[in-house]
Amino acid sequence: MTIEGATFVITGGARGIGAETGRLAASRGAQVVLSDVLAAEGEAVASEIKAAGGKAHFVETDLTDDAAVQALMQKAADRFGGIDVLHNNAGIHEAMITPDYMFDDMSVDTFDRVLAVNLRAPFVCAKAALPFLKESSRAPSIINAGSTASFAAYPAGLAYGTSKGGISQLTRNLALALAPYGIRANCYCPATVDTPMVDGVSSATSAGDSSRRSMQMATHLVNRIGVPGDIAELVCYLASDEASFVNGAVWLIDGGALAWRGTADQLT
């Protein structure tokens, strides 16, 4: 896929899908700027990419701080000469920040915090990156992190699901708003992917390890949990010249989880 020479800004780049997208994009000749609040882990990923011969830089960023987001985009452009791809990957779930994650007990502050990171921040990032994306000599794009929760409700995920439903519509509206500038906007929607975030949420909301794994795979028609590389491949495709006719897409990558309404025990 043709992403060589493109500059990516990847939020939530210290772990999971963000880190793996950075590794894959750099291995294919892209320049990657990783951002996260997890400074030590983000620096380690950037160092790993550079040790493998890639081009990477890390910028510690709190995405709920608008000035910090503006600074991130400026630093990325200063470092590599512009921005071609914004990957809005960072996200949180209410169970990561409080034991009171069920609707009856959830505070307004918790709800606001999840939407601030998962929905407001991608909007702010898009605004901050826009001047640089407009100047891109490539086919620039914004790629947002959705979820199967963009389509369906899940227990113990009211704030998260609301934010991901919003991301799908933000993506469509960005595609419309940015079409005059030749900037595409797309969204990927995974089911369960083996990341530290998923492990943390699963630990907080379910019983033992075997129970968690069974629940995570219960609706997958592909008999495994996703891995970050699965999603990184799609992100790099959506950023590539080969995806130039893909715009405003809300793309399921869910192992068949939403293709039906059942559980794996019904397949045997």
C-alpha cells in the first residue's frame, strides 16, 4: 500500500492499536508522530520504531487540553514537514476510571470524561490538524476509532457506546465538510481486540479470565479475538492511495460479530 513518505499523527500511540499502527506504518515508509499521556511507554514505542530503521517521534499530549492538541499538530508538522494522516485512536471506557460504571451509579463527570476523550477530542484534533491536512501534497485523510458499540448497545458501556455512536456520525459529517479540500474521513469499528484497554475493561466488568475470554469471543464468527495488527492493516489501507475512493465509511472489522444475533454455542 502506498503510504511511503506520509506523515501520520496517531493519538493513543503508546499501546495497543495505536502503537501497532505506528510500527506498521513506519515499516512501510511512513513518518509517525505518536501521542499519549503515557510518556514512558510512548517514548519506548518511538525508540523501538527508530531502532528498526523507521522514522518516529513521541509527543506527550492530554487530548482534553485544546492548547496541547494544537501544540501536538504544530510539533508534528515542524518535525516532518506537514501532516497527511490523522489517526484518532485514543479512547477510554468508564470502567477504566471508576467502579461506578453502571448507569444507576454513574456520575455526570464520568460520562463527560468518556465523551471528552472519545468524541470531543477527535473533533478538536481534526480542527487542529486541518490547516496542515489542507497543505498536504498527498491524498490526506482522517481515520477515527469506532467500535461495534457504534452500532449496538452492550452491558456496562453506556458512556463508551454513546461516544462511539457519535464517532460514526462525526466521521460522516467530516467526510462531507472536508470533501471540498480533498480530505477523506473514515472510521474503523472493531469487535474485541487483544489490547491493554480491553483487558482492563474486561477485568473490571466480568469474572475470571476464562469467563472473560468466552464472553469476548461469544459472537465472533472468526474463532479468535482480534489482534492490533488486524486493525493496523486496515488503518494503513484507509490512509493509502489505494483507498482514494473510500470516504465517509464506517467500516466493521469485527470477525463477523454483528453479522448475526447469536452466540458461538449455537454454531455447534
